[in-house]
Amino acid sequence: MVQSSIDIGISFSGAAGNQFGKKIYTTMIPYKSIERFLVVFQDVQRNVNKARVKEIADYVLKGTNTRNYCFLSAVTATCRGEIEFDDQSKSVKIDINSVLSINDGQHRVEGIKLALNNLRKQVNNAKTDEEKLKLEEKLDYLENMCIPVVIFESMDKQYEQQLFHDLNNLAKTPTKSISLKFDNNDPYTAMAKELADENSYLIKYGVETEKTQLRENNPNLMLLSTLRNTISFMVCGSENDKSSVLTFENYDDIKATVTETFNEIFKALPADCNDRKKYIIGTAVTLQGIGKYVYTLLNDEEVVNWKDYIFGLQNINWKHDNKMWNGYGGSYDPEKGRFVFGGTGGGINGVRNALIENNHPIFSR
């Protein structure tokens, strides 16, 4: 048995190996131990983005709910101090005076710390014993979660800087549509994916789930991200549902309404509405603007039957050269032979306003 060179340390189960001549260790560190060991040194890291930290903290706290699909990837760090591997117990032992310098994952670590602090504040501010007990159980659950950590044996500053550079330089951010394709936490994204596979009209006209934009030869009507945002505009009137109008608790009821709405919309639109050369319908701005128009109808007390107004969309001239659209967030470009929106937000509101002012309900069908 090899004698340990570390007199006082903390051990975590793990493994050891080599990479490009450097000793590396992998282990799982509980969230409650993160604050003790994982440290950011500015000479080998960028400045922390507080907005990103808050976003991750919210994500971590959501992960404590019953229905969750929350995951955090491994943090990469360099041990500044003594570290060793006990082959007999299969554990990584870190000297009590050592720290792990974070090379990749500082926002994940700071997000976990913030989540823990926020939950501890909730425990202290609990108004009843029952509420406090539930929060304490939630805090204990969170504190004992673990994050995988890849640890490189002590390296000088130049190596740590290169490690940070390489880890970030080799990483590639997936396209927005691909990210949405694999996101199961956002109810709007979940609904968009389900409708893209289930709704006969969306299947017919097509939803692009991987590309970031629709080129001329792409037969699909819209991107998955456009469908997701259109649903969000229908339900809450915005791309971001800050008031949680849609939740997984009321998901089925709202999905039924959204499905019915899409059916009514596509019945009223031209049969060849996916012809982007002919109509403005194939632009993300128009589709989202229609979604926002639907929200206006559903929340207008003077509208007796919103379907009458949706049915009236069949009398709208959706062609690029229709002068009606001028002034509603864009203008016709004769060189391109298309109506061009000046901006996303202005275009969405422009389409909504154009329909409010020019669309008329049809009461008999």
C-alpha cells in the first residue's frame, strides 16, 4: 500500500488517468462542497456574466421540481495544491489547503452557489413551520446533488490559460432550432415539437427543425423556433412568458385551444401559403404577427367569436406587392420583388396592427 503524502484532506470517489502527459482525475463533488473547493482566479478566467449566473441559478432551482429534465455538464479545473488518487479505495483525495481553479464552468458553479443562497434565504423567510420544513427538505436535496468535475494536476498559469482557451475554442454552440429540438423543459417548445408532428396542416406545410434560416429551396413553411414563438404570442402575447401563463399543469387545455386555432388559421390562408416568393406568410415576422393578433382576439371582450375573425383572414391579400402592408413595419422592395420588414419587433406588431385595422369577421361559412 502506497503511503499518502496528504496528511489532512477530503476524499471523493473517482478515477485517475493521463491526457497529453498530464495527470487528470474525475470525481463528483456535492453542491454543498462547491463553495469550499471550486474557486475562480481572474488571471485564467474571463469576468463573470451575472445575467448568465442568474439564468443558471433559476435553471438549477427548477431542477428540484418533480418534473424536471435538468442537467449540468462537467466542470474542468486545475488543482492548486496537493491531490492524489487512492487506487485501493478508488477515491480522489484533495489536501484541505488545496483549491480547484476553475478553467471551464465558472458560470455553472456560480449559478449553483446563487441557487443555494436563494433557497437558504427562502428557508429563513418561511412564514410557517410547514413551509419551512418543505423548503429545508428541498435545500437538503439540492445540497446533496453532485456535479462531475475533471481535475488536472497542478499546472502553471500559462497552461491554465491555454486550457481555458482550448476548451472554449473547441466548443461549438448548436443552432437555435437544434437546441429547441432537444429542449423538454420549456412548455412552449414542447408544444411546438408535438404540433409539428401531430397537426395535419403543420405536417403538410412543414416545420424545419435543424436549420437556422429558410433558404429559397427549403420547402418548409417555418422554423421550429418560429412555431415556438408563434404559440407563445398566441398564449401570452409575447415571445417570453414572464407570467407563466402556460405551465405543464394547464398544458393540455391550452394545447387543445392552440391546435384548434392553427386549424382555423390554415383553413383561412391560401392553400399555397408556403410559397414564400408569392406571399409574406412564409416570413417569421408574419407568422408571429398572426400569433399576436390571435392573442388580441382572445383577450378582446368585444370579440364575440374569435373564429369569425380568423375565418375573415381568407379575404386578406397576403401577396408581397399588396400596398396595404406599406407602413406596417416595412415596405415593398421592387428590386427584390418582396415586402421587407424593417425589424422583427416592429414587423410583428405591424402585422398584428394591419390585421386589426383591415381584417373583418365573416359570420356565415
